Amino acid sequence: MSDIHELDALGLAAAVRAGDVSPDEVARHTLERAERLGPAVGAFAHLTPDLALEQAALAGRRLREGGALPPFLGVPVPVKDLTMVAGQPFEAGSAALRGTIAPADDGVTIRLREAGTLMVGKTTTPELGLPAYTEPDVAPAARTPWDPRRSAGGSSGGAAAAVAAGIVPAAHGSDGGGSIRIPAAACGLVGLKATRGRVSKGPLGVDGAGLTVDGVLTRTVRDTAAFLDVLSRPWPGDHYLLPGPRETFLAACDRAPRRLRVGVLTQPINVHDATVHPGALAAVDRAVGLLEGLGHELTGAAVPFSPEDWESFNPLWAVGALSVPLPPEAEELLVPLTRWMRERGRRYSGVDYARAVAAVQGLARSAATAWAGLDVVLTPALATPPPIVGTMRDDADPAADFEAQKAFTPWTSPWNMIGAPAITVPLHREEVDGRVLPFGVQLGATRLGQEELLLGLAAALEEADPWPTGPVAVG
């Protein structure tokens, strides 16, 4: 058998069920790697060894007792520190929440626990999950293992670093403007933002503006699909109800999609003048060749709305930051970007917020019109390689910081606004400043509920041109 950390999540789950490795061995192996490798890439805000070993012991008992087993029994999956795990630290990357202990499990935590996973730690996130980099004041910066000088992206940066470094096969993340897809691209992983409402917030959550969706970061499309089967089970009282897959999302990976009409878009959406790195364009060219070889039709795709139209997203983002309940004395503990966004939130009236909700819904209609006749839109995942840690965060000028993030991620947030699913896959590698880096592409559906189509297409790309499962594989 391969080393534990070399197996993907489905492979490790199969090894545990077969008795090739025990849950206790998996937990101890993972915790040792987390302690040894995690600090160098800033993967974890907190490790939870007692909880992981307790869950491993329970998993071992279930194996000995026999009977039906959950799909990921004994597989380590850490939870992002924006999500509550009862009795564990919950700091959301912020000094203002330092020392907070979660009183209950969030819905996604419950689903992962039901699936048999081992909760080995809370992964690092930037303060309140706001920026596209992960450089909190309360934990080490998350760095891509492909080049530890560079950011792992954000806001699920610690999750991506943990998977790419070979500590865990999968990690929980969440995506409100690209926060799964950005770090997946920075770290050479697969990242799916599911359809709005596909993954319920659970009994303690509310959907609000409907921008954020929970999910996972993985090394393979099949792992991502299998976790979507776990996380997409509904809860009573859900605001959104979507039809499920024909069989399972995992089964969709084995079905070749019909001939699709794929629109290619390399012009930035949310800014006028973002620089697009040649490696990002080469990744799209590689995808175009593969998709044509698979029999799909490729054509140009229009920019669905202007950067000025995109600005309607800002009130939702700023008011979202402001709505986090903090005592007044905690405000000075926030990083400058968060304070700046919360101050912007205070300037918007209730009418402004209502208009923003309506405007974003209007943009979804604009995108549907612009992309009528297309099944999927292909874009670069990111405009440039991930920045050197510390160069994008600008405490002296938060407005410039925000603009730099937009230029880095000009294609991710539109899919949060329109609500349709989008997936990034790490198709291309290229040397930058002496290091080989991954360059991903994004496949964005043009309609809601099209996860099966995207997963089937991404799996076909993975089969046609397999990507390395980590930086070790490229030397």
C-alpha cells in the first residue's frame, strides 16, 4: 500500500475499510505530519489531537462491529476556522475573537462527522475570510507548497496548504467570492464552488445574500464529487431546494458529457486593466486543445457585465463584514482591511443594500443573456501567480489592497453573484522565478444546478491530461 499521505480521500477510505490501515494509525500519521510540515506552510490555526484520536477510536470500534460504514470513515478532513466545531477554538482569523470556543457544531461540521472523517485541526483563514490571501495576525501566513515564498491564496488558504503539502487528502473550505477556487488554483488542487444553496448552512446557519457556499479542496475531481454527495444533503427549513443528481455526484465523473458549447473568456470581468500572466493564458490554451480533442465546440464568450456593474457586489461584501457581531472595544483589534470594509458597510443604508441585492440579481440575468447558447465558460483561474507573502496585504492603504485582490481574481466572484457552479482544475505548470508553479483554469456553468456537467467535464480533463498530485511530483 502507498504511504497514508499519498492516498486520495477515496483511496484512503477504501484502505481503512479493507483493514490495510487503522483509523488510529491514520490519525497519528496525519497529526505527526501536521505538526512537522504544517508550520512551514501556515496550514493550521489550531490542531485538535484529542478530538482526532477520540474520533479514530470510535471509527475503529465501528470497523470491528461491522455493518454499514460511512463513506469516509477514518479519513482526516480539517475544518476551516470560519466554521464552528463544538468545544474547539473558533477565532475566524481575528485577534478580536482570540480565545473563542465554539458552543456547537455548524451544519457542515455535522455532515463531515456523519461521514466518518477525523477532525484533525482548524485551518488558517484571513480575518473573517475577507481577502484573497491568508495572512492573519493570529496564525502564520498560508503559503503554497509549490513555492513557500508565495501565498496559498484565500480565504481557504490553510486548507489548500494542508492538502497540497500532503498532510491531509481533503480539507473543508468555503467560497464567497472565490475562496475555495483561488487557493485551489494557487496550490495545484481541485476546487468546486457549488450552486447557491446546494450545500445547506444547516440548523444554525442562514443564507443571507446567498454568496457563500461550503465545500472542499482536494487533489482529484472524484474526491470533490464524493464530498459533494456528503455535504449536499438537505436540512429541514432550507431556504433553497435543488434537485439532486441522477445517481450521485461521484457517478457523474464516470459519464462523458454530451458535446458541449464552451465559451472562452480571458478578458477580466471585474476590472478594466488587470495584467494576465502568460502562464494563465497558456493554461487556457491547454484546456482548449484538450476540450477540442474531447469533441466539444469552443467559441468566444462575451464579458457579461462591466467592471462598473460589478461594483454592485461591494455593498453586500461590506455589509457582510459589518454584520459580524463584535463588541465596540474589539474594533481596534481588527486588521486595517477589515476596519475599512466595516466602515464602508456603515455608510450604506437599508435602501442601498436592497438595491445591491436587486443589482446582483440583474447581473445574473445579464450573464444569462450574454452566455445564452453556451453550456460552460472557460477562464483562467487567476490572473497571475500567487503573490509573494506580504506584498498584496497593504495595511497602509486598504483600498489599494482591495483593488489588488480584484486584479488577482478577476473571474471568480461573478459566479458567486450569478449563483451557478464553477470548478478550478490545475491543468498547467510553468516555471516562474525559478520555481515550477501550477496554473489552473476555471470551468463555470451558465445555469444553476449543473454540478454533474462540470464534474463530468473536469474528470474527463483529468483523465486526458493527469495533473501532479503535489509539488513533490514536479521535482
